[in-house]
Amino acid sequence: MKLPTSSRFLFLAGVVVSSPGYLDSQSVIPQVAQQFIASEEVLSDLIQQKNRLISIHAKDRSIESVLREILQKSDIRLFFSPGNPELQKKITISLDSVTPLDAVNLVLRTTKLIVGKTADGQGLMIRSASDTTRKSSAVAGSSSIVGVVTDSSGTKPISGVTVILTGRNNPEITNEQGIFRFDNVSPGDRQIMVRMLGFKSQSINILVEDAGVATPRIRLSASATSLSEVVTTATGQQRRVEIAHDIAKISPEKIMERTPVRTVADILEAAQIPGVLVQRQSGDPGSPTKIRIRGIGSISQSNDPVVILDGVWIDASTSRPSKLDDIDPASIETIEVIRGPSAATLFGQDASNGVIVITSKKGQAGPTRWNLSYNRDWGQTYGSSPLLHKALGTQTGIQEPQWCPIPNVISSLCRQDSVISIDPNNRLFSREGTETNNRYTVQVDGGAQNVTYSLTASTGNTIGVRRRSGIENIRYGILGYVPSSEFNSPSELKRSSLTTTLAINPASNVTLGLTLTGSQSSLRDNNLRHSWGLSSASFSGGLSLDTAFYDNPLRMSTIYADESPLKTTSGIISSSVQYRPGEIFVINGNFGVEKTARKEFTFSRETFCSLNAGCADTTGRASDRSEDKSVYTLRLNASTSLNLGALNRFLDIRPSVGGDYRKTDQHNVEIYKKDIPVGMRTISTGNLERSLGAIIENATAGWYLNSTIGLFKRIYFDVGVRQDVGSAIASSKDAIYPKIGGSWLVSDESFWRQNRIVNSFRLRSAIGHAAVQPDMGDIYGKYVNGVEFIDGHFINTADLTSIGNQSLQPERAVEMEIGFDLDALGNRLNLIGTYAHKLNKNTLIERSIPSSLGPDYFRRKENIARVRNRNFELSANGRIIERKNMLLILNYALTMSDNIVSRLGNGIGPFATLSSRIEEGYPIAGVWTRALLGYRDINGDGLIGQDEVVLSDSASYVGWTQPRYRASYGISFTLNNQFVFDSRFAYQSRYVQRSNRYTTLGSEDINAPLDQQALTHVFSHRPISDLRWNSASITYHIPKSVLARIGGRSMSVSLQGNNLNLWSNYIGRDPGVNSGLLAIEEQLYDDGATPPRPRLFVLDFKLGF
Amino acid sequence: MNNIAKARLYSWAILATLMLSGCSLDNIVKVDKPQTGNDIEHEYFDTREGSLALLYSVMGTFQEAVSTTSREVSYFTDELVSRSVNSSDGSLGDYSSDSRFEVVDWRGFSGVQLSSYPLLHTTRIKSSHARYFLKRQADNSLNYAISASYSLEGYAIAMLAENVCSGVPLSQAPYGQAAVYGRGLPTDSLFVIAVAKFDSAIAIEHDSLRFKTLAKIGKARALSSLGRYQEASDVVTDIGENEMFNLTYTEAVTPVTDGSTPQPLDAFWSMPQVYRFSEIINREGNNGMMWYSNASSVDPRVPVTVNQVNGSFSFPAVVRQTKFNSGNVVFKLAGWPHAKMVEAENLLNKADPNWIVPINDARRSIGLNDTIAPSSESQKIDLLFRERAFWFYGQGTRLSDMRRLVRQYGRAVSSVYPIGIYTRSREVFSYGDATVFIPTSAEFVENYNYDGCIHKNP
């Protein structure tokens, strides 16, 4: 477009000497104007010369009076026109330790005036930029374009903007005052393009007169480009465009608006981040989740990512209830998921599995704001179980009634009389009830300019789906057994948490932060945990209450009553300090402590019941286990920007140096008692059965150097190196971890043709090393208490049980990732794609030692394997419809991953585990099994025994327990800013799960078809594909006009559904539930022993005022 | 200096500190109790009580190793064989590991594995750890324990040499140091190393006669296997009749921490006495001992019970040993009878006509009549080794003696080891031609420095 003449050529008339001794305006204007144009870059020299720092504090004062104060406090010469209307504007400003030039610029920010240098180069003068250019054009004698780029308000100059003059190869970058210039411009209509990440690009037509100066003033409006987002790195906050790897940033608050969320794991699952897999252990309340980022690389060490809360390292190891889930989602501002070693190098030891950075909500200055929320869930499991069968018969010889499955018939141990069948879905036999959850959250924040606060408190309890079956109740009634309250109650989790954050600015360049988080959870399991399978798989497993009921309901039985309440109390203190001695220098420090106390008490008693004698308790057993753990974290970091003078126009170097220290103290005590008298339930009674104790103490430390190097504001290199030491591994060259990455904002290049389709396009690539440390126990030998009969006496001994391995090195992960970020269609479409290749070198494998060092159980770890992971991740977010009253957003995320043991040590054969094995050329979490090749009833007895099936000689590979393909889809529709509809789906395929849900007919009924009998001799593993309807919600936001009448700020009501349905070829309830906790990720899900995730419906109410 | 300059100074100071601390970061991360969940803190070992606890563990492991070795050696050397009697009482049956020196292809490693092989090595490794801490106590009253640690290590090495094919590796795992996987050593080298261990034990001054006896008999045992009879005899000359190092015959127990009563886990006595699977058979494989003639002529050194089996089939009487009749019976690992046998062997090899005197001295000590020295050299050797077999019955020496008969006395394998056929479960089998055990499979699989047996000759 062409600017109107009136705006292109404005002339400022007056520059008046403000005090005696200064230059007369009339005589100096031409000279000053000439110098003004020519010396923008020289201003920096002036800053250097006049680097005396001043402080200005003004409230509702005129700009002119503030300028006079600046004159008084500095030794600069400043010229301006007293009485100028612009200078009479009232401002309030508070400046500390700034240069006089900065002060003047800041004071003039709200005006149309700018500051330049006088002709003699020794003073400053204030005038309109357009006047200046107009005047200069007549003098300079050559055409130029000198412009200013500001934000949309026109008051804040924007530096670093790329300005491209059509026909020229080298773009210009705006300086700190937002000014750019092109000299020797051919007169006529010229076009410039202005680009800045985070702002909408503009293309402007300008008329350049012969020997004139065009002075466009360009206002940029912000756009929602993803690359301008600020994300967290080990060295501090950076714009996404400056870092070479992908970081996913999540706002839990937004997710909680549409999805039932109770835990951090729920948020991560709902966020559907490519490359991040959230695996459930079971559908029980408090059940932990395994979070795997870009696959699994370690065979014997943890694959858990590092979790950092407000700068403090959090122990998020998998335990129940999950420590990670003790963090209240409502208290979280953002969660950032940093994927892979290339990104996580500088986060230190054990970061090779990725890092999850959690930032608590900080208060906002202003009046106190309250947010209240309440939600209530109802949930039930879904899916049906096949019929269960039970064979009854009589024992050979003594004619005793007993369970008589086919193998026993074949062995002539019994004669089968009948087969009973039950439908476990029948209410009489089902152990599954309704899950309920209530949760209350209160949040308040506010504060003044220098102190802000935030407080989040929540409490809730979840009643699990486990119930005692109706048939058991009937049976207890017959036996006259009155269960205790613990025995009656379903499993339950109560969890409360309180998070307080405080941010203080004691000075303009100092920020102090404090976060206090406390949580308490109480998890109660009971005997139902142990008997979950009675009505399903273990129904066929022996003489249980159920079978005795069918066999003879009056038969004397034993009831095992167990309870195991587990209480966890944890507290996290995180303190931070940020000191900014200069605009270009920042020092950050974090110190924090995480303390956790877990106490688990278990009590079990047997009760014998018979019709004649009734029920009688026997002595009981109890255990008291406690764990006290403290993790101390100290992190320091200093960053600066190098002052390179004129080079700063195209070169930006920001080095950082930092270090961290972490120490863990853990004390475990376990006491087991037996012979607890009837009527007593405490650990203080009974006889000591055994006691165990352990102290675990270790520390790690590391330091790093890192630098970001920016070229032309569009090419960035990120180079760093870190060294780690630990209690287990001393410093060595092997513990040095480098990283390097590059980010190229291609769309800011001059050759990139500006168009309406692609708004920004970036290519990036990074490579980095990171490590997971071996445990100290892997390095040093282990001794345990023992006893020997020596010289006629039992004598306590110290028994060596492991020789350790003093040669162990950390597992080293090397990851290369390459990817792109693309914003298109007016930033309405965002695409992010990444390919990551991760190689775990020196992977630790526990293997037997030679017998010349001890027995087989003296196992030790060795760095002998290599594991490769490959991931392709793609996410797409599109604002398909974006109108005033309508918004339709679609999300899509895709992950393709594989894993392979690329090398074992020379001559080392495969390592077999329960149902998995480690073998070159196959994934580390692969499932192996012997296949059923055929069967034949050789002896013609109509039964298939073990010797009548033909199995493959060795186990063969069936598949991987991790999904190779994962995709998620989301749709969100907002109408009139009041109604929000949201729904999410997740697809997983090509993974293997073992199901115990094969029919029991083949193992029980002698009349079962032979093929069913044959199948009972092999495990049932099969590749699975499934589509899960993860969530759906409808939310209504009360209009603000209504809220205004009642004094509210926001109010919403939401009906949400979670885990709504599952379409799968899996023969069972839920293949996504993984009850295995093994380090090698075996999925040994047992449908009979583990409840699936329930389908939840949630009513959510939020009120803010 | 303005703030920016100060900041730069600080940053460089931090950088310099971190760089310097790169050398000393190891100190930062040192912890007081580098524990990993062990029941026992390592500091405990650095006490008198702790270091002795380590030694007791060595003794326990050695007891278990020796008892297992004894059982196996006995099964394969006619001291105790398994004979299945298919009777209606069902109390007799096969002992599944009875390989009887058949040629066995065991996971590609031809031979029968010695199950106590890792236990004997564990004895070595633990001995070195115990000794490390015992010495650190600088307490002369612990000298006997240090001596014992050498002796037990020496015994473990000697027994490996006696029972396993040539080429046993002595892998090392010193306390707190990296393990070194050993290469196979010839049998004679093992005996030489064992002698050196015993020398170390003998050189330590202490006043415990039983531990001195342990060291001396052990050294003599190793020297005899090397054919250095005079040196062996010299070592044991001053051992008195009452000097003895007893060993509790196999008592492996469950950990004390659970408070339960320790239970015998595996013992020579358990198979015949508890499980009643095995019995003594005269002239096993033609070359075996005549352990008894009838119930009235049982040698007190190998007491037996003779029971007639009632069953569907007519079988000879079942003979069970009663020397080891409980899980914690004590036997004499090293003592005066051992010394007497060493003296006799030395005299025999010197063609001294008094060679029979030590043998009869020993016999008389338990009320046996003197035996008459035969005239032929071959018969003399037979008598000596018969006496050794009876004295050390069930104590894991017979296989070594059989090997020595071939190696040192020129006997043919076919005249020493069982030959021909034998019957088990009414099936007929042939004795194999193996003369030694081989290491357990983990040695073949896991030790990259191990190349297998150098040879399997006696």
C-alpha cells in the first residue's frame, strides 16, 4: 500500500534551546538533522560514553518535567522544545539504574517523538522521526528508506524485525529503537516486507522520491505462531525458535476444561503428545502410570523421565500411589515435555529418558481472585468376560470331592463328575461396582506490584470399582461370618494437597520465588485385592470359597481377611532467586527439598468357619513398612548476552554456565510380626518374624557450558557440554555429554517468497548425549545377614550375595533429531514433525557371572548392549473455522516408533526372562512364546495332554509390547464463546498383550473340543489394534453479562466423559492396562487379577470471582 | 565497577569455580553411607565382629560346598550309589542326578558338572574379603581367623583341583575392586597355589591348635597330590592325636532375619537318611570297595544299617550309611588320622617297611585290629587307599584318591573307576568313561577367558 503524503512527510518545526549555553535551534536544525539521520548506529557509542546510570521515579508528571530531571541527574546535553504538546503528557514511570539515553527513550515511548544525536555528536535532541527524515532527504542527496517498527499500539519499538526490500538480497534487522534503514535506494514505488516471529507479516509499498528519504512507521500485530512461544530449557527461558529441538508445552487448565483430570498422568495422556506414551497399571484408584518418552532404551535401569517441579528434582518413580500424581493438576501453570537426550543433555544425570518440567501457578498482581471448582465422577468398567467353567469330581481312591480339571483326569488323580459354568458378568458373581470420585478445589491469587501470591488447595476421594461379589455375601451369610468393616469396604484413595507460591520483587532486578507443596494420600486396599481373580481366572485355580460353594456350600472354609492401608505424606519446598544485574545478564538459582514419608501397615488373619462351630479367628500376621526419603536439589545458572558492538546487528551470542547438585537420603524399615493374638491388630503385639532395614544414600553433581548463537535473527545454533559425577560413577571423560543443534527460520530468508499459505517455516536438527547412571548396588558388592551352624552353634554371618561390577559406566544415549515447524494459513494451521534416532550405548544388562566367581544368583550388570529407538512424530493443529461466534479446532498427533537391540556383547547369547527375551535384532520389550504347531489325541482318550501337543522347539517372537503406531484425534467446537464441545480419540496398533481370558472350558471340561484343549497348553499372545474414545465433553460458560450482575468473573458447568469406549481385537477387557512393573516393560496383564480402567462420567463446576 | 561489570565478574567466577570443581566434583558427591539397600552397612565389616561375621560366612559356604562335593564324589565313586528298587512301598527310587560317569552331553559341554564348583569359588572370594577386613583390625587375637581364611581358600582350591578337569580358572573379585575373569590353570598349578595359601596360613602366629591343624593337613593334602610325599609328611609330623578341625557336615540354613528355625538344606545324610534313595553297594562297578561283608562285620568308620526290602520283587538287602545320621553331624575335616595316612603314604613311597605302622596306629585309636601289610607293592597301595577310603568316607576325598591312583601310581582307569554295566530301575546301563567333573555351565557361558578343560585326564 502507499502511505498518504501527509503521513510520509511530516516536519517538526521547533527544537529550542532549553537552557543557556545550548545551541540555538534555528541555526542548528539543518546540521543536526543531517547528523541525526546518519548516526543512528553511533548512538550506541553515546550510550557507552554516557554510561552513568540514573534512576527516575515519577507519578503523573509531564514528560517535560521528567526530561528535566534526567538532565539534572546526568551529564548529557539534551535538546527539546519546551511546551511541545507531546511533552505535556502526563506519565508515571519508575526506572532504576538505566542509562540516560534509555531513560529518555522510555519516557518518550508513549509519544510520537524520538531522540537523535546532535550535529556535534555530543548531545541529544528530541524530534519527530518523520520530520528528521524529511529534512535530511533534502540534504543527503540520495534516496533512503528509514523506518520504525513498533507494536500494534505504536508505542513500543520492536527490535530484531527482519525487513526485506524487494530486489535486495540482504535484509535489514531493526535495532533496539525499532529503526531500520536502506540507503542508495532507487527512487520510485518500492516494496518492503516485514517479518517477525510472533507477529503477522506485512508487505508495504512505499514511494521513494529521488534523493529523498521515506520514513514508514510500521505497526505489527501479534499472531499466534508457535515458534514465538517461550519454553523452558536447562539454562532458562528461551523462545522456541531459538532452540533446535521440539518441546511440548501443556496448559493443564485448558485440558481440565474439557477432560476429566485427576492427576499429572491424566494431563499427559489427555495432551496426546507425540512420542509420549502413558501406560496404566490398572483401573484401581491411585494406580501409577508409566510414562515413556520416545520409547524405552534401558533393559535393567529406569526408563522413567526426570521430573522437575519449579526447579526441584522430584522422585517420580513408579509406586502406588504415584508420587507424580501427588502434584495437584490445579496448581500447575504449565507442563513442558522435553523429549530425548538431544534436548535433555543439560538437565543432567538420568535425563536421557526425557524431562518433564512442571511450573506452578504464580499469582497475578491485582485484586484477589478466587476460583472454586467441584467435580464428581461416576465410573464403571465395561466389556464382558467369557463364561467360566469349573470341573468337579472325586479323588481317585478316597472318593473325596475335589476340583477335577482335565490334567488331573489325564493323571488319573480324579474322576470328573460335572462341570459348572458361571457368567462373571452376572451381578451375582461380578466383583465390579461403581467408581465414585469427589473433588473440591479452591484457588486464590493476587498481590501487589512487588509481591504476588497463589494458593491452591484440593481434596478428594475415590472409591474403587472393586467389590465383594454377591455370591460371597451369600456364602458368608450361610457360614455365619460377619466381615469386619475393612473387609467390607472397597479400595479407596483419599488425596489432599496444598500448593502455595510466592513471588517477591525486592528490587527491580531481583525476583524471589517460593513454592510450598504438601500432599497427603491414604490408600486402602483390602482382601478384595487378593481375591480379585476368584470369580474370573483364578476361579479355576483351586479350592476357593467360590468353588467350595458350588461343591458343597456347607463345607468348612477358610476366610483370609487382609487389609493394607498405605499413607503417604510428601512435601516439596522450592525456592528460587533471579538476579538481573543488567539487561543482558541473568543469574538463576534454585534450591529445593522433596521429602516423602510412606507408611504401609498390613494385617491379615485367617478365619475358619463351619456350620456347626461357626467362625473362629486365628492368630494374625502384620507388617509395618516405612520409607523416609529426602531429595535435595541445588541448581545455579548464569546467562548473558555478549556485547559485540556493531556485530550485534546480525550476531547474537548468549553463553550460559551452570551446575546442579542432587542428594538422596532414604531410610527403609520393615517389621514383620506373627502370632498376633485374636482381637489385636497392632504391630506392637505378636512375635517378631523378621525385620529389614536399608539406608540408601547417593549424590550426583554436574556442570555445563552452553551457548546460543544467533545469526541474522533467523539462524540459531545451540552448543553445550555437560560433565556429571555421582556417588556411583566418578568423574571421567566418559561422563562428558555434548550437544549441538541448529534452528533455521527459513521463512525469514529473503529468498522465501512471502505468501498467504505459509507464515513461518523452520527446520531444526539436534544431536546430544545423555546418560542414566547405574545404581550403587550394581557397582559395589552386596552383603546380607545370614546365619551358619559353626562349631555347634548358630552364628550370625555376613553373606556376600553380589560381587558388583566396578567397571560399570553410565548407560549413554545418543540422540539425533531432525524436524520442522510450520505455521500456515494465517497461523491457523500448525504442523510439527520430528524424526528422532536414539541409540542407547553401554546398555546395562544383568547377567550371570562365571561360576569361578560364585553361584548363579551372584548376578551382575555389564555394559554390553546397544538399543536403538526410532521415532517419527507429527502433530497438526488447525483452526478450521475461526469466526467471531464460532471456532472449530482439530488436532491430530501421530507417533511411529520402533525399538531394537542392535548389539549384544560378543559371544553373548539371548537373555530370557519370564515371557520376554533380550536378543539381537529384536525389541527389548518383545514377547516370545512357543507356538502350538499341532495336536493329536494319540491314546484316543478324547483328551489332549501336554504330551499330545506339538510346540515349536524354541520360543519365537510374537511382537512388541509397545505400540508401533499411535495416533490421536481431537475436535473442539466453540459456539458464541459459551458452548464448548470437545472429543478425543486415540488409536494404537501393532502391539502385543497377553490375555488370560481364553476360555477355561478347554482346561476343565473333558467334553471340550480338542482344539480348545490344545490351546490351553500355550500362552495367548496376539497383536492388537484398538481405537479408544478417550473423552467427550460439553461445557457451558455463563455469559459475562450475567456474571456481572452477580459479581462473578467466570462460571462454567461441564459434563465430561472419559474412557468412553474401546474398539479392539483384543480378547479381554482392556489391553491398555499393564499390570507389569518390570524394568524391561513386560506387559503381563492378567484380566483376572487386574481391573480395567472404568468409563467415567464427570460433572464439573467452576466459579471464579 | 558497575553492576554489569560485576555481573560479568561473577559469571566468570562461577565458571572458574565450576571448572576447578570439575576435578573435585567427586568429593562433592561422596556420601557417608554408600548403601544400596544392603542389610549390612559396609562399616560393620570394619569391626572385629563384622570381620568375623565375614569369616563365619566363609566357613558356612565351605561347609556347604564340601558336603555337596562329598555327596557327588560319593555318588560317582562307589561310596554311595543310587539303586532304584521298584517296590510297592515307593520309598526307593531313582536319584535323578545319578550320572555315574556316563558320557553325558550337557548343554554341549561333555561331562558332568560339579554342582559345588561355584560354592568352592565363593569360598575363595569370600575368604579374600574376610581377610581384607580382618587384617584392617590390626588385632593379634584375630590372627587365627586370618590364618583360617587362608586355609579355607587353600582347601577350596585344592578341592577344585582334585575334582574338576584340568583348567580351572581362579577368577578374582577383591573387595571393592573390579572382578577379573580367570583363565584356566592346570591341575598341578592349582595345587601349587593351594600350597602357597596354606603356607600363608601356617606362617601366621596364633595359638589355635585346631586352625594350625587345618592349615597343615590342607598343605599335606595338596602336596600329596603333587607327589611331594616327604614334604607332606614333614608338615604333619607334629600333629597330635587329639588335634582336629571339625566341620559340621553340611548345614545350610535360611537367613536368620526371618526368625525361623534353621533347616538343613542339602546334606550327604539327607539322600539315604531322609529321602532314602541311595545305598552303599559293595564292589560297585567291579572296582569299588567292599564296604561290608555282613551286618556283623561293619567297619566303625563306615557304619551301615542293613534292611531287607519287602516288595513285589526279590532284591538284596538295602544298605544305608549311618555315619552321617543328621543334618548337623560333625566330621573331621583335618586331624590326626589324616596325618597318619600322609605319613604312611610317604613311607610307602620310600619303600620303608614301617609304612604300615601309621595305618595301624590310626586303626588302634578306634579299636580296630592291626592290619597286616601285604607283600606286593600293588597290594600295599590298595591297602593304603582302602584305609583312606574308610577313614574319609563321605568327606569328598575318594575321587581325588582315584585320580591319584591313576596319575601317581600308574593304575589303569579301568582298574580304578567303575566299569561295565549296572542296573537301575530294572534297566541296564553302561558306566561311562569320565574320570573328573567339569565346571558348571555358567563358567563355559559367562567367562570369556575360559576355554574349557585343558584335559579330562585323571
